[in-house]
Amino acid sequence: MNRLLIACVVFLLALCHVAAQELETPWKDWQPPEVTMPSPNAFDLYQEAFDRIEQFGEVYPEADPDELHKALEDHALTFRLLQEAMMGECRLPVVTDFAQQFPYLAKFRAAARMFAARSTVYLEEGKGAEAALDCIACVRLGADAATNRTLIGGMVSVACEAIGLKYLDTVIPQLQPEECRAAIAALRAAMAERLPLSEMLEGEAIAAKIEMRRQFSQATSGMVEQILKQQLEQDEIEEALKEWSPAKSWHAYDELFQAMIEQARKPYWDRAELTVPDDRLVKILAPVFTRTHFRYALADAKLRLALVHLAAQGYMLAEGIPPTDLKVLVPDYLPTIPDDPFADGPIRLTVKGDDFVTYSVGPDGVDDGGSSIEGFPEPDSTGDIVILL
């Protein structure tokens, strides 16, 4: 969001130069859609829990065991509040200003770390089912963190999911078949609460237009001061003013978001490369938004692999052998094999030596037979996203 604010400030100086001209002002008649908040709103319970996290301190899975047990005892009520909040309907405050702060988003991540920490204790105590459910709670937290419908909320959601899945990978091999089934049901329910990327982009577009309307309607001397604070060179400002108008950016920005939303409704593998409108403001911002498509697809792939991993673990214990075809997991463990976000087909399985490997083909869309991507996956990575059974 800061990127948009900075970019807008640059172009606002143009309004000082063209203020005497008759300008097209499409933002004057635009109004954001009304938002109906749930009543009761589970966000109020989250706020109570977050206040307690502030009071008693955050909890980390890597903490000293004695300190960890003490912290979890102190947060017994915090956990109850969080669990009750996750059972209700949540809608975070509507974003009306790009300078708005989101301290509660950091607390969602802190809450995810708390559940991950408690899962490690449950696992040590032999409570595999409880440990798995705490890891899955991170996915549910992430779904609620995204309900302000901005991309920063979406990225916090992905971060919460990643925390839970990291520890769930350790828990799954310790689960019994019925515990796997319970975890699958819980994970599918949590995934069903996640907002799709298209809805996040719709919310981001509304927030962006609110900010642009405000900035374009307030061509004051304060803009110059903001620009100076950014230490922009004069030639940058002059270049920005060439063939630019606020109305052009307004329309181009709307065009970009409509294209992104349309593509986001398709599977990642079927999305076309976006043509960025010829507008300097939009060209500054476009790379930030297009990368978001990949981050969401990667999160989808990891969640779906976790579902298959849980189902395969239950099958292996019940049958005494790993599955040689994922179809055997249907319908006893899964209603269907999840689709691969990066390919036109389901998540895959292969046997490599003594290893049974489930995998997504990864961002390059090429089936590498379960050969893992080196390092953290990026949009241009080659190789597959792999889970060893």
C-alpha cells in the first residue's frame, strides 16, 4: 500500500500544474460499496485475545520447554478466546485509508505461532490429534486475517498457513488412521473459509480507488512537502508529468484490476500474462500485484499436498503399505484428489527408490517426476513441490 501512496504523491504534483484546466474527474461520482458487518463480529473476540497476547507476551515454538509450558498456562484463556472467535463469523475493519495501520494483522501471526507452539507440546505428550488440530487452526486464523480484503491481509493469511503447515508436516507421521480422518475434515473445513484471490483483488481495488479519490481530490501544497520528503529528483517529477492526467491513471488502474480479477478466477496454470495499461502510475504498481498470483497458487499447492499427505498416512497405517496410486484414497479419505494449481490435473504421486513422493509440478508447469525445487519456490523455479510419504 505504501507503494501506491508514494506513486500517487508523485502524480499529485501534476494537479498543481493542471489545476487551471478543466479536468475529467471520474472519481467524484464513484462510491465504494457498502459493507455489512456481522453481528456479533468475531473480530471483537480476537481483539480480546490480542490484548492478552500484548499483556502476557508472545509464545514461540522454539522457546525453552519450561518457559513454553509456563507461557501456555498463562494463555489458557487466550486460546479459549481464539478458538471461540474461529467458530464465529469475522469481518475485519474496512480499509478506508492507505496510510491506515493494521496492528491486528501482526497479532494473527502471533496467534498462529502460539497454536504451533502448543502443537509441539501436544506431540511430545503423544496427543497427535490435538497437535494436528492446533496446526490446522493456523489455517483458520489465516482465513479470518484476510477478511479486510486487502493484499496485505492476504499475505498475512498465507504466512499463518505456512506456520501451521510447517509443524503439521512433523505431526502427520505420528497420526493414526482415525486421527488422519479427523484432521482431513478439519483442514478441509478451514480451507473452505479461505477467501479466493479474486475476492482479495476486488477488495484491494476498492481500497485503492478510495485512496486515489482522496488524493486526486486534495491538490494542496501539502503534496509538494510529501514529494520532497520522498527526495525525488526534479527530472523524475518532470518525466512523471508528461502526458499524464489523474483521470488516465484512474481508468488505467481500474482496467488493470478488472483484468487481474478476471484472470484470478481461472486456475493458475490457465491464466494469461497481463497486458499492463500504458500509464506510469499503473506500471509502477503492476509487478507487486502480479506476483501475488503466484504466492496464492503456492499456498494452494501446499495445502492440497497436506490433505493428500494426511490421507496417505491414514491409508499406509490401515493397509500396511503406501498407496501406489492416489485414487485408492478416494472415497475413504478424500472425496476426490485435489487439483494441482500449477497443472491441468490432480496432485501426483511417484515412487523414487524407497520413497513414495506426492507432488505438484510447480510454477514451471513441467512434470519433473517428483524432483524437488531447490530452495524456496519462486515464479521462475524449475522442479516440483514435493512431499515425501
